[in-house]
Amino acid sequence: MLILELDYLKAQYDKGRRLTPIDLRSRDEFSRGHLPGAHSLPLDELTTRFHEIPTADLVVLYCDCTSAEAEGAYRFLREQRYRNVSILGAGFKAWEEKGYPIER
């Protein structure tokens, strides 16, 4: 399982790396703020909407859920043959607390 640290992900943004953040939180939480360029895909919709996730670029799953829930989403996508998936280990709140950019 590929778990990314906050600073590493921020550096990838700064380098202009093509990545696709997938916000697994609720739509309400997403609307209050999310990672730049993120797509809202609530955890409870993952199994029906996973085909919306690109198979290129680096996909970064994040939420403020338990590590087991994030790992479950990761494993599900791997079972669907996604090989470009990672998890932001610290979650959205930690990203925001570091003062890293968010979109609303």
C-alpha cells in the first residue's frame, strides 16, 4: 500500500505533477474545502462510481475517516486493476492545519 506524507504530496503539487486527488468525504465536507483539483467521490459511492477515477496520473485517496476505511477503498480499487492509487496518510484536516492550499 502506498501511503503519502503531507510534505511529499505538497511537493508534487509544487512540481506540477499530474495527479488526481479523490475526496472520500461527504459532499458537504467537500464543499467546505478540498485539495486543489480534487474530485468528490464519497466513500459510500465508491463501488458504483469508481469508473470515474482516471487510470493514468497519480490518484490520491483522502478523507478524515479511519485508516481501515481508507485502506478498504485502496484495496477495492486495486481489485479493480487500478495500479496508480495511493492514500494521503494524514487526511484532509492535517493538510488544512499545515496551511497547505485548499479550494472551496
